[in-house]
Amino acid sequence: MAFATIDDVKEHAIFKAELSSKSDQELTYLLKRAERQVITLVRSNFENETDPQVLFDLNVVTVFMVDKLYLMAQPDVAENAIIGIQSEDLLERSYSLSKDKMVAAQNFEAEFSSLIQSLRARNGVRRPIFDIGRGPSYWKDDEA
């Protein structure tokens, strides 16, 4: 069961104009990668899921992941994201990340994380994969 379709991406993605210019083959590849990431993050493939709210959340988070994969594949963005440039001066060139873009990215990540946590809870996963305060999650699901 696909969580999202090419039409979903073309209609709801943040980068819908850019993604709409991609071939169906390229979009199918991005959707498969995104779906795989969602399955890995949520730890379920929701194979027999029928709850409309869960299916909607899966659709939204998959389209978000397509956006994220598309964005990370852009050479200028990928390099900045990897090294986390906030401000840098090189000879006559200057680079900085605007506060608007940082806030938008934080909002995107907050909504994405919230949906992933909701889907994990639905699947019975209550702990994050990694918690800074406690390290890797070796906890059993029945622990509070």
C-alpha cells in the first residue's frame, strides 16, 4: 500500500513547482525512498491500516519526506545543511542563513516529528530511537 501518490506530491508538496517538473519515474523513486524512510522511522509498514486519520498522517509525512529528500539533493542546499553554515566570509563572498528560513525549517521539522511520534504511538512505540538525556533506546516498551 502506497502512503502517497505522485498526484499527492504535485498537489501538496512544499516544492510542488519543482517536483512537478520531475518525471513520473523520478517522483516514483522519491516516493519509494520517502515511504521506506517513514516505515523505518515509525517501525511499521501499516499494511492493514484502515483508520482514515492514520492514513492521512501517513500521506502527509510521506509528502514531507519527499520534500526533504528533494531539498537535500540540491547541491547548494546539501552542502550548507551538512556543514550547518550560519554565517561565513570567504574573501569577497559572504554566506548566511536567514532567520525566516531557520524558523520555517524548525516549523517543518516540528510538524514532521510530531506526526512521526503520533504514528509511532499508534504502532505501540513509545520511546524515541535516541534520547540525548538517556542515550540509545534499549528500553522495553512497557517501561514508563
